[in-house]
Amino acid sequence: MKPQTNLTLFIFLLLLSFVSLHSTLSRAQETEDESEFDYRKGSEKGPQHWGELKKEWASCKHGKSQSPIDLSTRRVTIVPRTGLLENTYKPQKATLKNRGHDIQVKWEGDAGSIRVNGSDFFLHQAHWHSPSEHTINGRRYDMELHMVHSSSSKPEKVVVVGVLYKIGRPDPFLSKLGKYIRKMVDEVGEEEIGYIHPLGISKRGRNYFTYMGSLTVPPCTEGVLWIINHKVRTVSREQVKLLREAVHDYAERNARPLQPRNDREIELHLPIKKPRY
């Protein structure tokens, strides 16, 4: 084979590899264009039809490890643990964004990471769903927070930390964001909100569920590790109302319906009890 032919073949394979990698990373990200899907029951763009709208979204219909699911404490594997999940969260500049289907806090730089099984997953964004998407023993709560992390390795792996909320005392972090969210009611856009420490959004829980699932919005990519805090926190009725008013009408209740468990293992991580002497 001539040297020129070898060079041409090398360039072609390099481009093919790049396209393949770009495609993998794109599938691992949530869809930003809120006009492409909605949450209305019976809508042609509703959750029941997400998998039919684009071939890239086929997992929404045919996937076997979809999220959210019911976290039944009667069907979990108890896993004793020696400590909390490690994190290196730190303050970083952030932007508040109304994506139409939810309200999102997006960090502009390195906001730190969590370590899971010896691997680091870096925090990128957090957003809210109301009512909650996951349920515990069949109970649906008033709100759910998702903190989305990804690995620096290729192909990209995703870890989502979830926190459930019930109506009660106001959530301190949402109280700080209230003035920004009010300016975004029904207006898709974004605004810089200064340095935000991730630990100010959600304190670490002592007990948590883990299972393998998917993104809960298109493209419903699977292979996502979910870490759901067992402790349910509180949010005021007014804060939930504000989040619903800010997004577009079709997303006032932006929770995807529960998906089949399909015999997936759910682990409940509990602290090891020290023996009494």
C-alpha cells in the first residue's frame, strides 16, 4: 500500500473514532431543547412517546434499565458501609437557567467531585422535578433534586445524586435563589448567580439507595448510577409553587412516570453498627 494511501486511511479512521466518541458523549447528556418533548398526559410529545420521537431516543421506549423506579425497602439488599461518600465539592461560579422543562443550576468550572468505588465523578449541574420522580414504598414526594456528575474517562459515565423533599420548612438554598427564579417565570433564559458551594444545596445523607438506571429525560441514556438519599428533606409549598410557575405550562408537573424495575438490584447502604462491650 502506498504511503499516501496509508495516510488517507489513518485520517479516515481518526475521524471515524472522533465521530463515534462525540456520539457517545452526546447520548450521555440530557436534551436541552425543551420544545422537543413535554410531560402532558396524552400529548404526542409526552413521556409515553419519547422513544418514538427520535431514533436517538429509542431507549426511552425499549430500554430495560430505565428511571425512575419505586424504591421498595422490602426488596432491597442491605449493604453495610464504613463511611460516607467522599466528595471534594468547592465553591464555583454558577448560572441559573430556565430550560423550559426545569430550573437548573450549572457550574461554569470545576465545582469538585464525588468518589464512588475509587473513581471520581465531577459535578456539572443540578435541577429540580416536582413532584418527585422516584418513590419510596409507593409514596411520591413533593419535589426531587438531581445533582448530575460525570467521569473524565471515556466513554463518559454518569452518576446522579437524588434528594427527595416533602412539604414543610423552606429549603434554605431555594430561599436564596427565589429572587432569581421569580425573574424567569415563563422566560427561557439564564443569569449568573455568583459562587455556589454544592454542599449548600444538599447535605450528605447517612443512608442511601443505589441502583443502575437511566437519565429521566430524553435520550434516556442507560448505565447511570443513581444514589438516592434515604432521608427526606423539606421544602415549602410556596417554593414548589414557584418552581412550577417558572417553567412552561406543560412542565408544571415535570416528573416522568415510574418505569419497570425488571429485577434490577437495589442496594440500601447503612452504617456498620459498632459492637457494645
